[in-house]
Amino acid sequence: MRWQSPWGEGFPGWHIECSAMATKYLGKQFDIHGGGMDLQFPHHESEIAQSTICNSTAPVKYWMHNNMITINGRKMGKSYNNVIKLTELFSGDHPLLSQPFHPMVVRFFILQSQYRSTLDFSNEALQASEKGLRRLWEAYENLVKLQSRNSELVAEAGDKELDQKVGKLVDEFDEFMNDDINTAKVLANMFELAPVINGIKDKTVNITALSEATFNKLQKQFKTYLEDIFGLRSVSAADNEKLKDVMQVLIDIRREARSRKDFVTSDAIRNQLARIGITLKDEKDGTVNWNVD
């Protein structure tokens, strides 16, 4: 079956089938229809024409057309023999990949571009996203831990300029999402806020520099966007409970060695962990933090 369009081109019957299927399962009008920019004409315009004629109403309220995906600057396609499947991204089993990438890293990588922008996959870009997500998530975890210090906050900010800057960066989360879902700009603001959060954690920035209202808004919006809206989760090996337990044993042994002034053993533990990519950091309050590089 074919339908002759007003533009004089022949449209395959599957345009009509798509419209009928959408109407059956979603109703005469539904909220969002996605797809690539290459489908806008003739496929989606055909759907609009057919559904409007049949149902006397526009079929969709919002059309979201994402831009093309490229691989190292070249359009992804079977004809170019450069397609990377999700399973290959997760396993690393592809000649263009040097390692497997966690699904959260891939999600984060995609969120760093506005959906109407071209998305260029490359091994180097994914590696950079892996490091970026780790850095941002570390700042978020520091922000969560600062909850216990809320009692130090006061109504008036100690540093009004910093307070206004933080407040503006946080307020822009909503503005950017309302501007055609610009996730890239939201993440850019989060990265700008990360040094402030880490500074408060390291006590190079006094927590009272921010007003209580600004600090609470910072915590609330960071969680809302990072976890609830973007759906991101930690991909650090620190999530492994057994590894946490093993690390705590090593930290306790090292602490005991230091208390006996056995710095040879203490340094050996730290250096051997560093060789396998685990960094220990002695904090000013006597605690020891660690992360997987």
C-alpha cells in the first residue's frame, strides 16, 4: 500500500501503520515523539498529515529530533562499517575501544551534549567522560557528607559574592532544562560548583561562606538533577562492599603501624595500593579516605 503525498513523493505504507499503531496504544494525541533529524521529513511530517486528517487533531504535542551520531567524526552507519553496539560499549569488544565502559559512563557522555547536537563517539571521549563522572560524583558524595555540618550554617552568608554565584549556578539548572532540555549546560554548572563543594569539604572554603538557604538549595538540586532527573549512579569500585571491607582492614593495619611509628609498613601499604590504582588520602581530622584511580 502506498500513499501519494502533497509533495508528489510516494510514501510507503509503513507511515500509515506507524500512525495507526500510535493511535491504538497512545490515543489520538500523546505528549512526546522522538526520533532522528533524518526522520523529520518525510516520515514524521507524513505521520502528522495522516493522523490530523483521521483524528482531526495534531497527533503529538512535542517532537524531539535528536542529531546524528558520529564515530571519530564520521557518520555512524552500517555502510561505513563503523557501528558500535551498546553491548560492545559495555564489553569493550570493538576494535575502536581500548576498554569496556560502564552504562553510567555512556549515559553521562550522552548527557554532556544537548540532544539536538551531533554526538561524536570516540574511545578518548568516553575515557574523558569516565574521569569526568568520577570527579563530579566525588564532589556530590562530599556534598552529601556535609549534611552533618548543617548546624554550622547561618542565615546570612559570610561571603555574599560566593553565595550569589552559587545561588545563580544552581538556579540555572531549571532555566537550562526549560531551554529545550539543555543537559550539557546543567552539567557544566555542576562542574563549576564542584570546586566550591570540595573546598568546603577540605575546609579551604568555610561552610558559613554560604547562607543556609543557598547551601540547602545546592544539596537538594544536585541530588534532584544528578540522581532523579539524569538517572546517574556511582560507577566507582568503591561500591563493592567486599572491597570496602578489605580496604578498612588495610587502613586499620596501617593506622596501627603508624601509631607504633612503623612507617616502613605504613608506607609499604600506601605504595602498594597506589601501584594497583588505589589512592589513600590522610585527612586533617585523622580519617583516611580512598578512591580507585
